[in-house]
Amino acid sequence: MKSDSQSKWRIHLFFWILYYILEVYLDFYWSRYQFPDFKWQIRLQNTFMLELGYLFVKIPLAYALLYVYEKVDLKLIFKYIFCIFIVTASVLGHRFLTHYIIYPYIYGVTETLDGKHTSGFINGYVVFNSFMDLIFMIGLIFGVEITRQKNVLKEQISQLKAEKLDQELTMLKAQINPHFLFNTLNNIYGMALKKADETPDVILQLSKVMRYNIYEAAEKTISLTKDIENIKDFIQIQKIRYHQLTVSFIEDIDNPFQKISPLILIQFVENAFKHGVSESLGEAFITVDIRLKNGILTYFIENSKQKQPHEHSTKIGLKNIRRQLELLYPNHSLSVEDKNNRYSVTLTIDFYDTTSH
């Protein structure tokens, strides 16, 4: 709120400086016809003083109308009446300043209509000129302020959308971590029941993976190489349990510093184990092929599965992943192929897409 107020006054100060320069230029140009006998230096000096004096009428008028427009809580008809009263008073103030101060004390002459006939304090021609001068200024200041308010509103809406996006992504990540921990602890529980010698190693690997999930995954983005390393750690945990498992891991990355949102890629690997390898009765396989070239990620994962998968296989997380991809990488493609004895996923992400976050 404070920064918005500071921005408002900077914009308004800049407006008044430009407006003053514009009015000085216009009045100085016009004065050579009204006062042809005056030297240009005198006319320029008089113009500076003249327009400075008018600001004492125009600035209060501008902010009085803006205050009524923004703050005063009245019915529309009463607002109009209030504004008409303010403009009328300002026209009278403009005329008083012009007739009784500017002409006699700055120009040193009596105000005239055409250089010959004396002008009174009030008549149709001079009042109309004063009115149009003030209306021109009112139109400019309202245009500046309404434009500024629209820009502020756009920024606020954009910020709210970003905050909503962050909240939704945080919620989605919170759904991922317990799911991953639940699956892995089930594996360790099974090994502990069998008193497997590899149990301590698996616990150590799990500790490493969970450290990644708690600390690294809290960031909005991480390097692709770190995300791949986490996938490898996860696979290492699973390989200790599944002895009849063949894993093929292909990696070809041309930019190890490429950033990616964490906990997306690993979900496909987790599903490959939970709904493929874990349900296989005999030998099983998983193929992971991840490539990055010129900012385009191609991620392919294929796993064996039973021809008739377990009826309670819900594949929790796939909808979650799709939603994250929609939010983070609009220019992506995700295809799933489910055959009798194998299941494959191909994901392509264009990191150079300007619409992605």
C-alpha cells in the first residue's frame, strides 16, 4: 500500500511538471499575438509567473474532484452536483486570478477582449475560456489517474493469480510427499519382516531421498541434474527389493543447469514400480530415457506389467502430475500408452516456452 502511494505521487508530480511545461509553451506562443510589443524575454518571464499562479487554482480543483470521485460516498446525482459546485468555484477563482492579479500586476495592463475593449470580471467569452482551460486540465489528470489505477489493479490481479498458483502447487506437492513416503515405508516394512540384510542400506537411501523431498523440493525450481540424481536414488532403493528387475537408465543432458520444478519426473518412476513392477509375478523391467537438447526435455519411461492389473490399482498421482504440468509448463505434451504387458509414458517439455512460469 505504501509503495502504491509513493508510486502515485511520483506519477502525479511528473504529470504536473509536464503539464506546466506544456502550458508555458502554449501561453508563450499565444502571447506574441496578444502582446506583440513585449520583448520575448519579458513575455517568457510573464508566462512562467502566469502559469505558476494558475496552478494554485488547478491543483486544488484536480484533487478535490478526484477526492469526490474516489472517496465521497454519495448518490451519483449528488456527486454531480458537488462536482459542478467545485468547478464553478474554480472558474470564479480562475477569473479572479486572471482579471485582478495577472493582468494588472504581471502584464501591467487592463484585461481586454480584443486588445481594445475592456473585459469585465464576468462575461460569457472570458468565462468560457477559463472553463475550457480547467476542463482540459481535468481531462488530463483524470486520464492519468484512471490509467494508473488500472495498471495497479492489473498488478494486484497478477499477484493474486501468482499467489493462488503457488498455494495450489504447494498443496499438490504436499500430496506427493506422504504418498511417496507411504510407498517406500511399505517396502522397508516388508524387508524388515524378512530380516533382510539390505534393510539398513535401504533406510540410508530413504534418508537421502527424504532429505531431497524436504529441502530441495521446497524450492520452486531445482537443477535438472539434481532431480535426476533423486530419481536414481529412488530406483536404487527399489532395486534392492526387486531382485528380478532389469533397469535401463539413459541420460543425455546438454545443459546440466536447466531448472525444473521438483517432484514431477519421479512420480512416473514411482507409478512404474507401484503399478507395474510390484504387480509382476516374474521378471520385470523399467526403461528410463531422459534427454535435454536445446531447452526441450524428452522423458520416456516404460515398465512391464501384468496383463490383468490389480483391480485396486488407482495410480494415485497421475492427475496430480497433469495439473502441475498444466500450471507450470503449458507448452508440454504427455502421452500414455497402456498395452497388455507394458505401460509407457512420454513427456515433452519446452523450457523456452515464454508462457511457462
